[in-house]
Amino acid sequence: MRIAPSMACLIVATISASMAAAAEQTPRTNVILIMADDIGYECFGCYGSRQYSTPNIDAMAAQGMRFTHCYSQPLCTPSRVKLMTGLSNARNYSAFSVLNKSQKTIGDYFGHAGFRTAVAGKWQLYGAEHYKPRFRGQGTLPGDAGFENFCLWQVDRLGERYKAPLLQIDGKNRQFDKSHYGPEVACDYLIDFMKRSKDEPFFVYYPMILVHNPFVPTPDSQSSNKKKKQRNFEDMVAYMDKLVGRIVTTTEELDIAERTLILFVGDNGTNKKITSQLNGRAIQGGKGLMTDAGTRVALVALQPGTVPVGSVCEDLVDFSDMLPTTLQAVGAPVPDGLDGRSFWPQLQGQTGTPREWIYCYYCSRPERTTPSRFVRDQRWKLYGDGRFYDVANDVLEKSPIQQIEVGSAAAAAKKKLAAALQSMPSEGQSLLQFDR
């Protein structure tokens, strides 16, 4: 039976309308981006540690994907600026504790894409009262960075972060008494936000308060001795993992786990006062250093039904990649001009377009420190001053390669990395430049 053209057009229009209606009814993917404070990859069971208790993050890795080559900046504010903007520090880093007001952040992008947004934990991007006058208030407030809901330590004031914390909640500072534990308050806030927003698409950014020093007992510690720094740090790692578990469990209880992408990452290496055992080797924390101990961090992803179970990805991941990855995961436009590259295809078990190298520009306090920079891949590492390492076989960077055979793997790698280094800015904001 032939169908009249007019009837065919009507059928096509009806089918298209039905598909559009179904698409509108399909819930959008939520994103929860969790970032722990001051913890390297060596502190997690899923990376081989037997010293620390991280059952919830280990379960995320077992049920999702673990990355072996994720690299941060060596320090907290530089990492936060890079993660939130998708840009190298060479392009937009102004000062420690400051995110320039002109920068469009991950919160802005998700808000503009129609997502509810919340952030809880540690801010340190505004220039709080305890910094020198030239830094105070020069940065960005959470409400101006695209977050409609927030519960944060160190916005405009300092105060305590653990016991009896001072937190800014939705624009108002609140001093809690000693019965409250700062990390727990922040986690409770986010869980309440998730419950209220479960029927709407949401973006949660959770820059955790833990496990930064001071190394003090947690509510779960058996000892209240503040002097046992290593023992307290191990307890803090366990409590951090417990809070991550609460977030994961909440997505299950709200029946939104399959449409929620959860990423867990560390912001830089472990504190130098902490020594950890990994595979029979002692690893001293490298926070603030350009080595693996300062920049190599855990990255674990979970989204049941999307991220392949028990998978391991050896592709390079840079902190600037978090922004384009999360935007692509929810179908939001990815802006041009980012330094980041999306690894969303890899999270779905596809090949994607892996990075050939990453670039790190580090100048934590431009008013008084000299910039350092490197490019690297999984094995080789080239610094801006010419030092070249086979870092896979010299993780402590004790023996720079002096002579390279023509035609060797080292020669090819150095040529590739030298070209990459040349392609990126060699100088950032050497003088303080704040947006007014």
C-alpha cells in the first residue's frame, strides 16, 4: 500500500515529536566532582596501599574505572584554578588564594546549561582576611563562580576547619560549636542538596576539607592525642573515604546512581611530613614539588551502566581535562580555547583521543617565586631548564639523562616533548594582576 506524501510527512513529524518528547523526559546526567586535599596516589588501596583504609574509593574503582596517570598542580590553589577553568596556570593564575574575577568556571558552565549547582568543602579562592592587604578580596566569591548553593571553609574569613569550624553557608558566616566537625557539616550539606535536587539535573563540586594538616584526631579516632601526626593522618584518610562513601550511597538511595557520574581525585601530593609505604617502598609526601610525589594523584570514576566495571585506563589526564570531560558527559557545549581535553570517551570504554603529553606551569606565588614548568608523557619528562628524565624508571628524578643515542626511544621522546614545550606559554603573570 502506497502512503500519500502528505500522510508520510505527518507520520515523520509525529515520530520526530515523539522522539523529542521522549528526549525531554529522559533525565540528564548529574555530575559529582570530589577532590580530596593533600593526598597522593600512594594512599589508596586501589593503587596498592596496605597502610590506609579506603574501602569506599576502592569499591568505586572495582565498580568503575581507575586512572594510572592523572597529574595535578603541585599545590592547592594552582590545582583549583586549573580544574575550575580548564586552562593552564600560565594563562590565568594570579596569586595564591586568588581566582581572578574574570574567569569563567565549571560552576558557571553548568549553571548556564540548566543545572542546579552546589559546592562544599574548602574554597580559598577569594583572598581571605588573614592574607596580606594586597590579596584580600581580590579573588572570586562562590556565588560569583556559578554556585547557587555553598557551604565552605575559608571564603572571606579563616577560622577552624575541623572541630568547631567557621563556615560560610549560602553567603553567611556561621561559627559552629565543638560538637560539630567541619568535613561532616560540608558532607551533610551536599547530601541535603542532592535530596532536594534529585528530580533536576545537578552539578556538585566537593573540594574536601580533609586531609590537609593540622593532623588531628577525627570523630572516629580511638586516641585524642594530637601529637601522633602519622596515626592521625591515617585516621583522616579513613574519614575522608567514609564521607566519599556517604555521597556514593546517597546516589543509590535516591535511585539516581545510573545517571550520576562521580569523579574522585586528589588535588596534589601528600604533605611532606607524611611517609607512606607502597609496594615495599617508602614514599615521602611531595606536596609543592614538581616530582611524581607532588603531582601524581588518584583518579577514580563511577557511573553504573556507563563506566566499564573494574577497568583501568593508562591514558594521560591533566587537571584542565576535568572541565571539558564533565561538560561532554552531560551533553553541554564545550567552549573553544581550553587547554583541557575530554576523556569522556574513555569513561565509556572507548578509545577517545588520548593526550600525547601534559604541560605543567607552576608559580604558586608570582610575587616572589620563580616559575617552573615541564612536559611529560607516561614515561619521559622534560623540564623548561632542559633536564630530561626517564621518570618511569627514575621516579625520584635523581639521574637526569645526559647523553642520548640518535634514533633511540629517548631521542624521539625528547623531540616530541621539546616541541610540546615550545607550543605552550613560557611565562605567566609574573606581576600581580587582579581583575577589578
